[in-house]
Amino acid sequence: MALLITDDCTNCDACVPECPNTAITMGDEFYEIDPDKCTECVGAFDEPQCMEVCPPECILPDPEHEETQEQLQAKYKALHV
């Protein structure tokens, strides 16, 4: 499943350069993750890098975008053709 950034985001910018899919951009008030680009780092890393570096720990799984490991891997491959 894709990840999402909650409104606890402090806009610290730590997550942005860590995303291998450029899925994180500034929204109206805080950073947002594009679910069409988020693979939870499947295909690039063992763990979601944004979650690893987020100081306020405001990045969570998005229950509205559930995907299997296989779907995440396929999405990663499609993004990096």
C-alpha cells in the first residue's frame, strides 16, 4: 500500500530527497505522497526510506491504497523503465 503523510508533518524536508520515486511533493500545508508513485521503496530498499528519516514519525500506511508486494514491485519497475 502507498504511504501517507499526516498533518503532524513539520515540513522539515528530510523525506523528500530519500524517495527513489520522487513521490513526495509539497502540498497546500505540508508534504504529500503521490500514491501512484509510492512503492514503499519496494524495488529500491528494504524499508520505506521516508519513514526511516521522518523526525515526527508522521508517515503511515495509507489504508485507501492497499497493494501487494508484487503490485508494488510492478509499479516500481514501471516507474523506472
